[in-house]
Amino acid sequence: MPTVTISGKYQVVIPKEIRKLLGLRKGQRMIVLVKDGVINLIPKKELSSMKGIFKGMDTRNLREETERL
């Protein structure tokens, strides 16, 4: 299990094997969540990287029908 050390500036370096596994790149932003004393770093994805993820999705019946008066 990889470990990290907190620097004097409170910085940590993500180990190379983890960066490679997750495809992290220099300058990438991370979301930081803390719950029950555990720190989670979640790679923030650019909106443009999600283009086309719903291609071919059936869009019928996505909304509830509203009663018209």
C-alpha cells in the first residue's frame, strides 16, 4: 500500500503508480471530501470530457407527465 508524507507546506505527492492508474495529469484539479476523519481526493473532470457519454440514450419518458387543466 503506497504511503505519502506531508511536507512543511502541507503538500503531498500522489505516488506514480496511483497517478498512472487513474490517468492523473499535472495541474489537474481535485475535489477534497472529508468524512469521519478520512480524506478523499476525487479527480475533477472537465465538462468537455463528458461529451457523448449519453449517446444513444432513449430520452422518451424521462419526465413525469403533468396534468393539464
